[in-house]
Amino acid sequence: MAFRMTTERLILEDLTKEDLSNIQKIARDPELMRYVLIWLENDEQISAFLKRAIEESKLADRMGYILAARVAGTGEFAGLTFLEIDPELKSTGEVGIVLLPEYQASGYGREILLKYIEFGFDTLSLHRVFGKCDNLNSASARLMEQCGLIYEGTIREHVWLRDHWRSTRYYGMLAEEYTALNP
């Protein structure tokens, strides 16, 4: 049975083979991929990414939730999301969101991030949930701050990302901070 979570307006669910064209839409949009730190630059990489997500979804002890965000009611693909548990530190999970342009700046990112924070702490019993973004991606940084993640620091110019040296901002929340916000 496929994994599924819902927010007020979205369904977050496992990717299927039918999502290949949806991932291609994201991967082939240079503006969307500008700050994304995964390489989906050709059909082979896109197919491998989708295959990995589908294989992970079948594992009993899954460490990754790479999910499609779909609009409730219509099923329209709005974006790609994930919560991945660090295999070295099984108490830590990283969250990420890439929304198609027509679904940005409409509150969907907030719904998704809050749902992943809740899922990470309440269901997976994680100790820490974190997100990261390119230092130039102020919208992503603002979203994490609005959802209660605390700025932890920046790793400066540590990787070449398509057209610039990437400096990465880290934001995180600990279980006790989540509990204090959600008594």
C-alpha cells in the first residue's frame, strides 16, 4: 500500500512511474533547479531518481519519503517533497520541497513543511528535523523560519552548483522545541 499524508489542501504520496513527466517538468526548468542540490540534468539521472524513490517506498524500514505533492480534489501535481532520515544518525531527518511555479507563494510550502515537521517528530520520533537552502534562496529561508526552524549557520561556498559557488544555510528544530510549540 502506498504511503500518503494529507494537509489542508494537498495530498503527499509516494511517487509512481507515472510521475516521470512531472519530475522532468521540474528538472527541465532552470529557474526551479537553480537552487536544488540534486543533479537531474538528463533522462538517465531523472529515471534513476524516480527508481530510487519507488524502491525506497517499498522498504519496510524505509529511510526516505520522497513524495509527490498533489492538489486535493484534482490530483494535479504541485511539486516534489521529501523527508529523508540520515542513515548515520537515524534520529535526524532532512526536509525539502520543490514546487512548480504556479503553486509557489500560495501557502503550499508552509503546509508541506509543517506536515513533515509533525510527521518527523510525532510519527518517526526524530530528535532533529532540518532543512537547508542556497544562501541566495531567500524565499526558502523565510519559509523555514516561518515554520519554526531555527537558523543554525552557513557553510560557505562548499560546492559548485550549476552557475555559482553555493553557500548553504541550515535551519533546524529539536524535538523539545517542537514539543514546546505543540503542547
